[in-house]
Amino acid sequence: MANGAPIPVTFAGGLSTNTYKGQLWIDKKLYTPPSHSGNVFWYVVVSLTNLTDVPVNIVSKDNSTVPPEVAHYAGRYDYMLCFCSLNGGVPYVPQGELYNFLELIGAADFLQRLEQVASQTGSALAQNYAYNFADALTQGDNKAIEALSFAHTPVMTLQLLPITVDGKTVYTPVKVGSTQL
């Protein structure tokens, strides 16, 4: 049974760390990535039972492994991962363990498009990209909210819908409108 108003979430990565550093808004609370430079991935893990509990807010230059701080929450329905590239260069896309992890927890169309463009054209078609992903850390549902752009900073909008079962409220991410502006 749903109860209460949905909580708005707005999430944006960036094509360049020089001009846009990434923002995650959960209701009125703003989260930003730690200081970084160059190609990085930004990971934010949010509790879906207590939206002010954000146990992970890190960046990593590694495009092939999942940071242990994030892997710790794999398979958890009560935590959400917000993931994005910051200053993503086309040759520098998720691969290996990181790619498989994102697919396992719900990445689909946009991650596959990014992989195809990078492997087929290298940087001949586009120099940079911005990829955003948000979903609960459960596995095998293929329903992540994704955005991808080779020209603009994608701004994802989603809501966290409160669901109460046996007196415990858990928020579930749901897509709102278009995932790109």
C-alpha cells in the first residue's frame, strides 16, 4: 500500500568537470561529488528507508571494477545507487566487472548504446559522453532509470514512491517524464 507524497529526485552528471561537477537533489537536500579531476565515475548509495542516510558518496577513476564500498550494498532492495560519469571520454566507458554489475542491477538500453558507440566508433563520432543511472541495488530487474548524451548534460528526474508493508516504509524509484532535458 502506498502512503505519503512521492519524494522528487533530480540527478545530473556532466560532460566536463571544468564546467559542471554533478548534482544529486533528493527533495531539498543537495549532494555533490568529492573533489576530482579527469574521467571519473560518481557513486552515491542512498538508503530507501531513511532518505537522509547516504553511506557512500565517492568518485573512482577505475572503469572496470566496482568499488568495495558500493559492492557491499549489492542485492539490497532497501538501497539505491545513483551512478554517473563525470567528464567521460568515449574510450573511457564502464567495462568488465563494472559493466556487468550495472547490467545486473538494471542498466539496459542506454548503457548498451554507450558501449556500441564506444566500441564501434571510438572517439570518431563523439569525444565525450555523460551517462546517468539510478535504481535500487536489487539484481535482475532491468528497470533502471538511465540517461545518456554525447552533447549535453543529461538531467534525470525520478520520484521515490513510499510503499508501506507491515508498518515499514520503503521508497521505490520511479521514472518521471523524459530523462533528458
